Amino acid sequence: MKKQKILITGSNGLLGQKLVQLLAADPEVETIATASGTNRLPFQENYQFMEMDITDPFRVEEVIGHVRPDVVIHGAAMTNVDQCELEKEACWKANVKGTEHIVHACGRYGAFLLHVSTDFIFDGSAGPYAETDEPNPVNFYGWSKLAAEKAVMHAGISWAIARTVLVYGVAHDMSRSNIILWVKKSLEARKPIQVVTDQLRTPTLAEDLAIGCQLIARGKAEGIFHISGKDFLTPYEMAIMTADYFNLDKSLISPTDAGAFTQPARRPPRTGFELTRSREVLGYEPRTFREGIALLATQLNS
């Protein structure tokens, strides 16, 4: 049986690393990992790595033309929300132009495109959201990701979009932290932290997001899918649950609201996802937030 050839963009990121790990272990998949820098993964078995900057249309064309993948999972993006607000040109170049280059190459070589998107395309007035709800971003990052979605939808190719929410997990040589790691590190250092109570999310374990992407890619399931965790929580509740799990001092955590922080980009207050379609079409079933913390804890100890 011919293996399904899957190319991943952004393989050095948190999702990218989990995807390579997951797909490299699948005997029915030939995995090609790509990233703009050198390979940061701690293992080299069962996949091929190629350097590819998505903002370089000639390199995108060259790599996808050479590999001829059945599926491209496009996870590469500029995701730092405040940086996107301050560096709009760089954000647009990566998130929109970069996606257009991928779309063009997928069209040319007949690849199915799975594009990874975000809850930040919504304004946060009425979450949790279903796939059919109307986008209305409140920051530039959200606008860039919505523009990328439209580029995918209107390209005349075979596509899927996997939107996700507040991804957390442990990866090798990571440049950015996430809520669980930040809370754990702060409390272990006896550092008081303020955490907001006026935002709601369905935080997503990186492994679950990778599985959701695998399910879409395997069946080339078309359309938009919401892939996130199932617990609807405030960051304050996430922090308390993290402290409880690791037996850390909760009294160091104080509740506050988003107005206490001056951030360049606005945050949508209430997002999170309805998972009905992903459950019914893909058989997707994420772990609870507590199970996610437990998995992360075992990875930190290994």
C-alpha cells in the first residue's frame, strides 16, 4: 500500500513538533517536516527535514514541487499577538502572504491543504463558537488569520481549516512558554502572579490538536473544524488547577481583569469552541484540562 505523504510547515513550533512525533510513528505515513530555520527536533528517525521559509515563494514552490505531498498541514505562522499588532507588515507577510504561497503550490501540485487557524478570528462576545459563527477579529493577528482562511477557502483547491484555542504543552528547545509552565515556574519561585478572570477559553493540549490534524489529514476531511480542549475555563481557573496539581501555593495567585494589563493588542473576552462537528465527523475527543496537566507533568519529568 502506498504511504500517504504529509508535509508539515512550522515543524519547529509546539504543534509542529507534536505532529512530526505523531506522524513519524505512523507506518502508513511518509512525513516531511519543514521550518524556516534548522531542525530543532531532538530525534531524526522516520521523517525527512527540509528547510523552507513560507515567505519565500520560490522555496515553497521548489520544496512542494519536489516532495509532491498528498497533504500539507500548514502550521507555520507569526502567533505572538502583541508582536503582530506592533509589526503588522511582518505579520501580514508571514500569515497571509506565506499562506498564499502554500495555497498556490498546493493548487499546482494537487495537494490537500489543512490550514491551522485560531479562535482570535472571533470578537469574543458570544463564545463558545461553532464553525458556522461569524468571524469579527478585534486585533491584527486575528485579521491576518482570517485573511489567510479566506485565501484558503477561495483558492479552488481541496482544503480544511482547523481552528484552535490557547495551545499548551511541552516541546524541545521552545522559545515561548504557555500558561501551565508559566504558572508552575512562577509559583515554584514563590513569585506572586496576577491572572485574569474576565476571559474564557477552551485550552488545547498540543497532542490533542496534533491528533485532530491527523484525523483530518487521514480522511482528507473538508471544511472547517474546531479542534480544542473541552473545558471552558478562565485563565485564573487554569492557574488554580495547575497549582493544585503540582501542590503549589495558590495564595500567590491573585485574580484580576484584563484592564490591569497594558497590551498592544486587544484580546477577545469569551472565545472557546463547540466541538460537535469535530466529534461527529472526525471522532475527535480531547482530554480534560486536568488530564492535559498530568501528561505535561510526566513529560517534564522524563
